[in-house]
Amino acid sequence: MVLSWIAAFLLISITASQELTHFPEHFVVVRRNENSVTLPCDSAIAGPVTWKMNDEDLDFDYFYEQKDQNLSVKEVDTPLLGEYSCWRGETKLSSTLLLQETEEGEDIDALLTCHAVSYDCSFNCTWTDSRYKMVRLGVGPECSEGQTSCQWVSKYRQTENEKLTFELSHNISPYAEENTTLEVTAEAIDNPFLLRRTKVFYLREIVVPESPEIVSSQVVGQKLNVTIKPPSSWSTPHSFFSLEHEIEYVYRDDGREVSVAERSLSSLIPKKISKLRARSRDPLVFSSWSQWTHWKNVTH
């Protein structure tokens, strides 16, 4: 019994170190020291089947019991985690990955950051923990409640620092008062452990416009009137989705730049400046400011 347990532990350790190439289609999640779990054999044809763990024949000791085509695993702990498959002869009928839910109290806000560039129907979320090789996200209560109707998103864009960025969608109307929160559920696998967390927020809390466009600057008396255009990604009509712009500028004194920069929320700024840049935010919800535009030289 002891040797069998050690062998199983070594086998699962080797398997856990192997990276998954995709999020598993069939998996079961258990808590540590859960009494038992039943794994189904997905076969439409009745008849005897055999079970394997990580492609090795099972040693039916105290921890395993086969009932018809299904397999019962008792007192589930780390050595019993892995891929279980049922076979008829040399044909694999189905497989299920048995995972354990991680008990680590990681903060979802540290693992997942979300932002939107407008109030339109899409937004991005970025997974920041590179330990987890397989991650998927789902939006809505059907995902946070683990319902089969959840539309999981597994496609992501990976950055150089190994962060994973997902494009998600929502159906919140941008024209109505926002009373409904967004729920984004993340499932992440560090084989053989699965982390499941849900992040809850209002869309307005994650909206950060992209940098605006400085269209022109025109002399008006002793002032400079700067025309700024919202970014092309911002929601329309702009008369409804207004933006507040802030201008930062550097004075010019006898042709020389003065190192001190000043800022203004007005489109009218001093005429004697050498360069300027701008950024935007939603003034109704006091969203975070966008990134600054590049500095633009001023000649007049």
C-alpha cells in the first residue's frame, strides 16, 4: 500500500510538471481531502470498460472503486489528481482531468485587471500571474455560479512579460443609468490545481479613454485656443459622451524653454509657449485620465 502510494505521488508530480496545451474540455474540481468523487465514462455503448490514470493501468486498492462504467475516487488528495481515462480495449472512450481547488487566498484584484476605452460593448481584462499556464474568463452570473451555459473565453493575447490579455463583451446599455455590475470569473490551472475567482465592478469604474488628438492651435488675442478631438475609439455621439481635456504646456521666454510646466482645463492657454500635450477623462464619473499625447511643438 505504501509503495503504491509513493508511486502514485511520483507519477502525479511528473504529470503536474507537464504544461497543458489547452484548457481541458472535461475536468472535475475537488476540495482537499474531499470524501469521494465519481468520474463518468462518456460512452454511449454499454459494456465493460477499464480505467487508467495518466495512461497507466489503475491499481484498484482502497482509493478506487468501479461502478458499472463509472469510477469512484475516495479521499481525494494530491497523489490522486491527474488525468483519468476510460478504455474499451485499445480505444480511449473519454478522459477527465481531476483537479484540486487551490486554497490560497490570492486577491483577484492583484491577479486580474480590467479596462475599457469607451462605453461600447467590449472591454479587456489582463491576467498577471505567469504561474498559471491555462486561463479562461467568463462574464456574468452563469459563470460565477458555474453553470454550463457560461460562454468561456480562452483566446488571449500574450505580452512580453507573460501577461495574458482577453477581449470580453457585455450587454450593458451605455445610455441608461448603470445599476448592474459586471462579474468576470477567472479559472486558472497550475496543474494539478485550479484557482477560481470572481471580480465584480461597474463598467464606469474601468473606463479610461485613449489619448485624444490635438487638432490645431490658433492665436486669439494674447491667448492660444487649442482644439482637441476625442480619440476615435471613444463612444459616440460626443454630445452625449463628453470628455474633459487637460492641457500641459511649457513656457517660452525669449526663445528659451522654461522648465516649469503648467496645466489647464481650459482650451485657452497662454500664447507664449513652446510645446503642449493633452489628455482626457470622463468628467461625469471622474474616470482615470488617459495617457498624455506626444508633445507638440507650437510655432506662431
